[in-house]
Amino acid sequence: MALRVGIVGLPNVGKSTLFNALSEAGAEAANYPFCTIEPNVGVVAVPDPRLDRLTELAGSKQTLPATIEFVDIAGLVAGASKGEGLGNKFLAHIREVDAIVHVVRCFDEENVVHVEGSVDPIRDIDTIDTELLLKDLEAVEKRKERVSKQLKIGDKEAKAEAAFLDRMEAHLGDGKSARSLDLSDGETPILRDLFLLTAKKVLYAANVGEGDLPDGNAYVARVRARAEEEASGVVVISAEFEAQLADLPQEDRAEFLESAGEEESGLARLVRAAYDLLGLITYFTAGPKESRAWTITRGTKAPQAAGVIHTDFEKGFIRAETIKFADYDRLGTEAAARDAGAMRSEGKEYIVADGDVMLFRFNV
């Protein structure tokens, strides 16, 4: 499963600059709103040093990392839910992503105009949140109209859905996101079918000047407080710094990162935070042909993890030969891990752990 993340924010907060740096896809970055009319999409490798180590140990001919897909969605403005700034089109693109990276301007720069005339990250967050909430309210109202027709013909399932929609409408009307509403097991599928924008988890990318790396500034402190209130995540990142980093040869990047007090790129920190937010982990397969990373949801059992590779693996699952990455790294080879008792044979109820190196046995 490739993670698909939408990058959103007001115009001139550094969205496209950040996208360019992360994906090197060349989206136009300009000092005016709506320079990104169509969503730009960049598919990039998920940084994971463990995979490089497995390639080395297994003598793999190929290294195939997990991927993350960034979608640069053009800047939203107040009134987007009613079509301002091509808002309806842009809001529709958000429905198609797994999570939202909300880029928030946390830097002062008089040469980069702000659409609201001043820097205020919480106001900017509220502006976009309001537009997403209004669009969700519109979606709930439309669904209620359809359900009311089903109620008239005595549809039993419609009664439960109508009650949920009333509750969701009131919740959104209070300015609260759909993701913050406590759900019963029966309501979860209803919410999923609504494709509400505020049901998606949010990771704030606090965009600072290079001088405010790595810890941020007073603007970032306000964003962190907001994120804590709503159980969202925050990554401090400098789009300009990441753009400079992306232009450097690979061998010069570590020194450049160190100069800013960073141990890894913003991409690595952003991806890790997104995985944590969505409850995703990585397992590996390794051999002479290839070493590969696979993304699954935390709590996935072995047969379903095998199904990520191919549905036949899940259908014919027998067992999974499993080595923890730390053991593979320490012992050096699959054979050594087996001899040391570090390779385990796991059945259908085994819950895959992050970093497991797995070989699946299955019937065709």
C-alpha cells in the first residue's frame, strides 16, 4: 500500500517549495496565489536505513523501498467551500488522499506576501479548517436528504444512519472535526462512506526559516499547542533548507544537515511522523534477487501482510519464517539467524512487528 498524502495550506506558505524539495518533481513555485492549478503528484522512496543494510547483508541485486505519494494541492483561501479560488476543485482532490500535511507559515519574510497581510499560524489553520468543515456540512446535508427518502419507505438501516448524520451535523456545526467524534462500531462504516474531509488525520508542517531549525520558534509553539488539543502531529521543517538539501550531491548532505543541527532530512521526519499518525509500520523481504520494504497497518496479521505482496500469498498462507531486523543485522545472514534460533516460524495469528524480515510459505 502506497501512502498518499495531500499537501495543503494557504497561498505563499511554502507548499510548492516543500513539495519540490520532497519529490523533486518540479512543481512551479511562485510568489502569488494559485500557481498550482492542477495537483502535482510526486512519488518518492520512503527513507529507511534498515533496507539499505538488508540489501548489503543479503547481497541483493535490487533495493525496492516503500513509496509515499505527495499531492501538492493548490492554495486554499477563505470562501473555498463556496468556490473561491477554484476551491471546489481543490477540495475534491483532498478527498482522494489518506492524510493531510497542512503546511503552516511560521516565518517572517517581508518579500513573501501573505494572503492575509500578516503571519498568524493559528488564524491560517482556522481559515482552512473552516472551509473543510463547511464542505463537510454540505456533504452531510446532501446525505440527509437521500436518507430521508429511505426512511419514508421504512428502511431500518436508514434510521440508524439518520441518527448518526444528525449527530455529525451538530458536531461539525460546533466547529469540531469529524475525526474528533466518538464512533460506535456500527457508525465507522457510515463515516467511511461519507468521505468527509475533516475525518482525515492531519500532520502540521511548521515551515520555519533555516535559522529556526531544528526546534522552531514562538509561532511553532502555538502550532504545537493546537496540534496537542486535536491529537494531530507537528514536524518543524524549513522548505528553503530542504530545497537547498535536495540540490546537493548525496555525499554532501550529511554535513549540510549537521550544520543546521539536523540528523536526517525533513522528508525522513515527515514520513516517519505520517506513519506514526496513521498507525503504519514496515516489514521487509530480503534475498539475492531483491530486498524490499512493505507498508502495512499496525496490528496486521501474517496472512494479510502476505496479501500485500500478492493475494495468492494470503489465500494459500501456511506460515511465515520471521527474523527481527536487529537479529538479522547482528547475525549477518538468514542461515546464521536460523542456526542461532533467531528465525521463528509464525502462524496465521501472528501480528507482524515493525522491522520484521519475513519469508512466506504458501500453497498455490
